[in-house]
Amino acid sequence: MVLTSRNEVLQNLRERLGNKIVSVFEKNERRIYIEVAPQDIVETTKVIFRDYEARLQTASGVDTPDKIDIYYHWAFDRANCLVTIIVKLDRQKPVIDSIAPLCMGAEWIEREMWELLGVTFNNHPDMRHLLLMDEWPEGQYPLRRDFRLPKKNSPLNPLS
Amino acid sequence: MSKKTIIPIGPYHPLQEEPEFFKLHVDGETVVKVDIELGYNHRGVEKLAESKTFEQAVYFVERICGICSTSHPIACCQAIEDAGEVKVPERALYIRSIIGELERLHSHLLWLGLAGHFLGFNTVWMWVWRYREDVINCLEIITGNRNHYCMMKPGGVRRDIKGEDIPTILGVLNGLKKPLDLFYKTVNQDPVLQARTRNVGILTRQNIIDYCGVGPLARASGVAIDVRKDHPHAAYGMVDFKVITTTKGDVFDKVDVRILEMFESVSIIKQCLEALKKTPGPIDANPAVIKAGDGIGHYEAPRGEVIHYIRSDGSNRPARHKIRAPSYVNVATNRTAVVGQSIADATIILGAVDPCYCCTERMAAIRVDNGEKTLTADDLIKLSWDKTSRLRKELGAAGPVLPLD
Amino acid sequence: MSFATSILTKSLNVFHCAGSPCNNCDIELLDTLTPRYDLERFGITLVGSIRHADVIMLSGVFNTKALIRAKRVYEQAPKPILVIALGNCACTGNIFIESYNLDAPVGKHIPVDILVPGCPPKPEAMIAAVAKLIAKLKGK
């Protein structure tokens, strides 16, 4: 079913997602942010991608002091509306189910988040390095806030 | 047991996150599998962007890609404006659209030329790039630079388009009509070109939806996604234009969509220039502070939707800046499009995505695996050229006829 | 001037090697080959294989992955060979110098003969660079 207006999108998502929704934030006419629990992400994706035929634009991982947030940006092209699904993961052990088996467009972006931010994706079909070289030292996640490039000539420094 | 050949294409490639190293697994003449390896171009832009102020960000994101060098700034500015709830003056919106469309013109012309080159029509390459120079000139008149225009800033644009420049720009646009007609006719009438591009590298509607493909690639397969129409931004809500779609999704349709889009671009710029005369006013809202909050900006770049996500924490720098360029999703479609095609067609299919193209110039064998035959870049282009000349003989055609003026 | 070097003052075959560029230098380089600037009137052409090259044009900042390939390209090149660093990125590392994934400028790893600054350099600048390089070889 293709949704054609912003209100329709909001109403339908509220109905279908029901108690999966943690919070809704309506930024303005064209932007809606919905937070869901990490364990509901696959179900949520099913509703948005399969039933409402939205397009996955991208996903951004954000490192905050105590959580790692993942923002899945979905475009409802016929409704002139962008819906962002937010999940908040534990910063010490960020693990979430992959949505790549459902939506092929998410495959690369999940690989990227894994190597740059250290988020583990369960059931990802093809998890390996995407942007960084294969010899990149483990446990070094460039997009983390506390990332510092190790000293020259240290085995942890990828440039040496 | 047949001997498998692996053909490496790459690895060098020019876009931000989309440098590619294609490994074509070949059985005889047919491609059976494609491996795509990225990372030769990863410069850590997202991390670096966190150290740049909002004003600097524009110069910075411009240097992500040289061809979409105004699409990234527009998307970035829109994201900042979305986060900070800044209202952009109308005149600035028109200027944004003009620069954006001029960029689309030069980018599509660039692609068309190189597509010709890889099919073995160097005449097309030279002619198309000769007319591309006119567009580049036009941009130089407006912005002062041939590439990297530095026209955008959060809240508006940096430079105005002067009234006395408008006739010059219109002159260039009118001059483009004839060559564009010519290219359209050439593509649609030349039997060899048709034979090389029709029914090659087909992407179905479902493929595009699965891969979340965007831009001319999606529109060629009948998926009418155009950020300009669907999510009006800049001046696109105020002008009249068509979203070009075709249905078959082969290479020919991709060429066709791009050429027809150029006609639309010309018409959009003309409308914007007309509106510019009637819209005086400031070109910059001069936002002093960007409020804390999330902002998403997206823009229809020549290759499809580019999206920037910015999280502002109220300071003068973003706390997080996420960038996704269109080729990031479009390149992935090659995993479907190339499979089952012959090697000679692979170059044009990989190229039809329009991943900044000159990389393919630099296809070079990097490693000869034991017992596996490896073809070099030159071999691959030569294969493509051979096929064209063979077809040309069979069809008795002399190639595209470009009248000299 | 030895015979091998004297050959380098004639028609040059250029191999274009870009590592993590923004594409603009590359396009401007191709632009110099097309009718408006027409580099080929000086006998300068782009070649597809490093084995045929007299000149390597380096453009971009060369990240860790690309640098390995670029070094290999340089090793495979027939010597003597001229190396041109094209654009600010190859000359200095430009805006990307603080990135975690690269060790700029490329001149640290590959001996560069001439730097062409500009972001991107204009086609005229590239033609001038090649002319200056030839003049330098001739000892003028």
C-alpha cells in the first residue's frame, strides 16, 4: 500500500507499530522521528519496507556518551515525508538484528556501520570489510568519539 | 571443467565512498558473478566533517565529489537549515536550482561522452565534451570557477547572479538546443548504437526497489523517484518540469532518460532565470546560531538522491555528519545487471550506472592469479570496440553521423 | 642529457593514476584532451597501461588501500619516468590531511618531479606544467 500524505503515514505507522513505538517526535511537516526498541527493528522494517513500500535512504550510526543510536532514514516518496526510525543500543555491547535479509539496500550500510562504529549485526548475509582495508586493526572504530589514531609505528596504527 | 577467468576492473575510482574494484568471474564469454570491493577512496570524510564548522562544511563536502560538487553542498545546507529551522530567501532558492541544473547538464554530457568512448564512438566523446565546455564556461561566468563553485552557504547562497549575466547564460542554453537534438537523434537512429545498448544490462522495477536504487537508473526502469518532484526543495516546487521515465531498464533507456533530462534542465534554468528578474531581495538569511537538533537534507544530484544527516548540538560544528551519495546504492545494482551478460558488454553496463566514469580509464590488471587468465583494461575496452566494429560491418552502417558546423 | 632522458622531451605518453581523488582533477585532465584544449596537438596522449608510460599523473590523496596500488604502479613503470602530482590533494593532502585513513602527501612515498597546485588545476596549468617539465629536462 502506498501512502500519499504525511498524516496518513503517521496514522498508519501508529496503528501498525502500536506498542512497539517508544516515542514519536514530529520535527516539522516533512520529518518524523520514531523511536522503537532494538528487538523490534525487523518487524518495523517489514511493515515500512514491505507493506508501505518506503525506500531506505540510508542508516546513520551516532555515537553518544552512553548509547549508540542507529537512525534508519526511510523516504515515503509519494507522501513528501521522511520517517526516521531510531534504535538506541548499549554502547558497551552494541548488537542488533540485521535488516539486510529483508532489504538488500541495507547490506552495505550495515557493513559500514560494523567496521566504522563497531555495531554487530546478527544474521547479516555477508559481513566483511567494506571501506577499510582488510588488515585494519580490530577494535579500532574510527567513528567512535574516543577514537584516537595510535602512534606511528605501533602495530595498531593502520598507516604503519 | 571449464576454466574460470577473473577480470579485475579497478581498483581506482573517484567518488567519495564509491571507488570500486569489480572482479568479474567469467565463464567463457559470460559473466557469472561480480564481486564489488570498495574502500580505495575512503578518506574518512564523515569523521573529518565533525571537525569543520558549518561554514567550512560547504567547502569540505564540495570536495567529496568533483562532478556533483554542488549537490553535496545543497544537501548539506538543507540539512543544516532543517536542523536550525532557517528560512531561505526566495531568490537564493532560484540561484540554487540554476547552479544545480547547470551541474546536471555538464554531468550528463560528461557521461554521454564517456559512454560513447566505451562503445567505440570517440567522435561522440569529442563532440559531446566540446559542448560541455559551453556549460562549464557558463558556470565560470556565474561562480568564478570551472568546478567546485562554492556557491552555497547555510541560509542562502554566497554570490548573486547579476542581471547582466542572464543574457549570456540564456545564449548558452539556446545554443545547446541544437546539439542536444542531434545527440537525441543520433542515439535513437544509429543502428549500431541501438544494437550495442538495447536489451543489455536490464534492471527490472523489482531490482530497483530491492536495491533501493535512485536517480536516472531507477527512472529508466520505470520507478518514478525524483527528489525534485517528490520532496520539492530549492526552487523545484515553483517551476514546471516533467519526471522522465522509461520502462525497459536497459542501457539504451538509461542513455535516453539522461538525454531527455537535459532538455528538462534547460527548461528549468530558463524558468528560474525568468523568475530571478522578478524576485529581488536578499540572497542570504545569515543564520547566527544553528539550534541543537537533527536535520536531514536531500537533493537530486545528477546520479540520484544524495542525503546528508546532521546532528547539531548547538555549537558551531556538527556532532555527527552522515553522507550518502547516490552511487552508494546504485553501484550495488551491478551485482544483478552484469550477470549473464558478455564481457564485451560489461564495460558499458558498469558505466551505465554513471559511477564517476574516468576510473574506467584506469582499469588495470593488478594481479595475475595462478592458473587464471587476467585481462587488462585495454583488452576490455578493445573487446568492446571490436564488437562495435563487427556490428557496424554487419549492419552496413558508418557509425553516428555528426554534421560539422 | 642521456638518450633515455632525451626521449622524455618528445611526445609523452601519460598514465593517469588517481587514488582517492574527488574526480575533478581527473575530469579536467580528460578535458585537456578534448577539442577545446586538445593536448594531443603536442603529441601527449593518455595510455591505458603503465608499461607504455613516460609520465605518471598522480591525483588525489591516496588512502591506505590506494597507496599500495600506486606504489606498485610506480615500481612497474619503465624508468626513467616523470611523476606529476596533480592538484592540491596530491601536492599537500589538502583538506583531508588529518584523516585516519591516509598518510599525505603522496610525495612522501613516491618521488614527485613537479607539483601542479589548484583545486582543480585549470587545463592551462596542466599544459604549462608539462612544458616546464620538458624545459627542466633540457636544462633550460
